[in-house]
Amino acid sequence: MLGQTYSNTHHDSSPTPPPPYKYPTSSVHRFHPQPPPSVHQHHTGSSKSLEPLRLPSQLQSPLSKEATTSNQQPKESMAALRAQRLFLLQSSSSPSTSTARPRPHPRRSGAATCRAALRVPSGIRTAEDNLSLKLEWIEPQAPRAPASPSADVSVEKLRAIADAAADRAEMHDIIGKQRDNWNHLLLHSTNSLTLAASVMAALAPAAPALKASAGVLLASAAVTMAAVNKIQPSQLAEEQRNSTRLWRELERDVRAALALGAPTTRADVQEAMDRVLALDAAYPLPLLPAMLEKFPKAVEPARWWPRRRPSKQPMNSKSFGRRGGASGNGWTQDLEDEMRGILRVIKAKDEQEFLTVGKLVLNLNRGLAVAGPALAGTAALATVFIGSGEAGTWASSAAVFGGALAAAVNTVEHGGQMGMLFELLRNCAGFYRKIQEDIEANLGEPDVERREGGEVFATKVALKLGRSMSDLKQFRKMASPSVRDEDIKEFAGKLF
């Protein structure tokens, strides 16, 4: 009878409209909007496309009783049959749907957890009476506070300084190699001219045609020696080598500060700019007219770092006195005594030693720079008297002897690289002068919290001096006023 009722209703009534939107049958699902299934999926009986049916208000009794009642109208019989089919299919597919894991989807961010619950009409009995839909949204992470525009500008400035330092290092490296080639080429060229002219002067009495050639070559050698002695190519090459190292050090320091990600201030940018300007002044790139004086009147240590600006002390600074045994920021009284002892030894021994030797090398180089062109010029002048009686014989000998001595002097000066040696001594004195100023700057800061870390600073000083941390303890007694400078015999540095 049910089949006959369904058949008559199916042929007589209008086409069945598509079922309403399907809700998930699992107890807990994440909320993912899906389009309503098609009519075909509803009639095929797929377990994934089943939906709860919105029944009329008349269908509030159990389904079994409604399905067996024959006194209802055709539309009610059709609705009962649909409900019965839905119940059977849903009960058969509930195990698979309840055990199946929902497909993972990316979570949405939200400010709080959202929960929702859906209930199936009471007339339909499912595996679980209550279908709850729980939406769990992830709490969003608090976004980083945007950096201030001034901090971004400071970072960009530091990056520009690092790029400029890298570029300068490469330029100084290239120019240093070029000027080192100058030293070798000019040395050999000048010696070749002088020796060839000496040979011609020796042969000039027998071959008068060589007289003029010898004079021209000796005069050219004298002028060349004077020009080369003025610029000192070996010293120029040493300047560029040292500046290349210092520019690379500046680049590393700036990039390390950027890699730390610490807040960058205008003071950091100004400090880096001061180091750039100090390096430019200490080791200029152009040869003329900004070239350093190669024969200064007074020997001073090289200076490639900016002069320290006096810092304003806060009113509530913590002063670390010479009495007491308290410590702060890694500084102790013993460490201060060690630094004072090292400072005294460097001033009395290391720096003065390099300055004294530098003066000797400078005086020697100055004498050689004058002697070479003078000997070559004298030999060129002697060639004028070659072939003029008895004086011609002596003139030939003087030209040969003067040319040979000029070549020897030129070889000692530029082959021995006296200019490079003087610049090396100046740089070593500047190295110890910088250590002095670093120690004085830290000891002169009354607030220990504003100083560099004591242990870290002591390690840096020990590494620069080529000593171990335990070796620094022997300088503690040098800080005593009872020890005179004449009693200090040992040098502070062992590196050079």
C-alpha cells in the first residue's frame, strides 16, 4: 500500500523541490561553509550528502507510527516515506561518519573562541540527538610595534656607511697594490738608468759620442730619484695596506651592530661618521695635494680614530672610588690597578720605543733621500768635463763613481723600503696610543655602569697586547707611585 501510495503521488504531484541545506552529522566539526547538495546526490543516498529534513509541524510523532498510518492524505504519506528513508540511511551511515576524521582546514584568526550548536528536529531520531558545531579560532599574536621613522632612517644610514666602508676598503686595496708596483718599477728603472750612464761615462774618453748620452741619463736619474724620494712609494703602499685593514674593521663593526637588531640612535650614526672622517684624514686616497708629509719635523703616532667627546655625567652617577672592594659591571679595584699599571708601562716603554726608533729611521731616510739625487746630479755634471785634458780623466772617474753610489743609495732607500718602515713604526705607536685612550676613557668614567664591561674590556686589552689574562696581574704593582719609570724594564705588548 505504501508503494502504491508513493507511485500515485509520484506520478500525480509536481516535481519534488531540492532538499534544504545539509548540516553535518558528526558531533563536533569545524565550521566550513559548503554549497547545498544537488538533487541527484540526495536521491543516490550518499552518506556524505545527507541532510536533516525540515518536516511540517504535523510530523511530530515517531516515524514508525506515521509510516503505518493509512488514513492520512497523499502529501503526508509522501513526507512520512521520505522521513523513513532518511532515518534508515542515516542510521546505516552514522558509524562511518562518526569515526571519520574531519579534513583539516586552516584555522581562522579571531579575537575569541566562537561556539555554535545546531539541533535536529525532534521528530527525526539520529545516532546522536544533539549536533553541536564548535568553532575554535586561534588567538592572533600581537603584532610588533612599528619602528619609529627616526630609527628606520638611522638603520639606513648605518647600512650606507657599511657599504661606503666596503667600497673604500676595496679602493685602498687596489691603490695599495698599484703603489707597491710603483716602488718596484721605479727602483729598477732608476737603477738601470744610473748604471747604464755610469758605463757610458767610463767609455766616454774612448768614444766621445757617449759623453752626451751619459750626461742625459744621469740627469734623468737624478730627477727621477728626487721625485721618487718625495712621494716614497713604499710608504704610500704601507699607508694603503693599513687603511684597507681599518676600513674592513669599520665595516665589520657596523654590520655587527645591525645584525644585533638593537635600537639605533643618532649617536650611533654620528660615531660611525666620525670614524669614517678620521680614516679619510689619516689615510687620504689622492696623491696630491692631500698626501701625508713623508719627512715631518716631529714624529707623532698615527691617528685613525676620532677624538673622544666629553660625556655629560648624570647627577646620580655611582662613583667607583679607589677605596673599598665593591664591584660593578665587571670592574673591581684590582682590575683598575691592572689597567693603570698597563697604561703607565705603555706610556713609558712601548710608545716611546717606537717613536724613538721612528725618529732614527726618519733621519736615515731623509739623508738617503738627499744623497741619492745629489750623487746622480754630481755625476751628470762631471760628464761635461769628460775629454778635456787631464781633468777629463778625473771627470770620467767621478761620473762613474757618482753614478754607482747613487744606484747603491737608491737601492738601500727604496729596496730596503725605509719609508714603509717609518710608517710601520708610526702605526705601531698609534696602536699603543689608542689602547691608552681606551683605558683612560674607561677609568675616567666615574659611573661603572656607563663603562664597558670590565671582564670584556680586560680581554680585549690582553688580546691587543698579545698576553693572557693572568699576565695582566703583574702590572698591578706598576700602578703604585713608588715605582719610578726608570725601574720599568718590561714592555706591555708582546705582539710587536
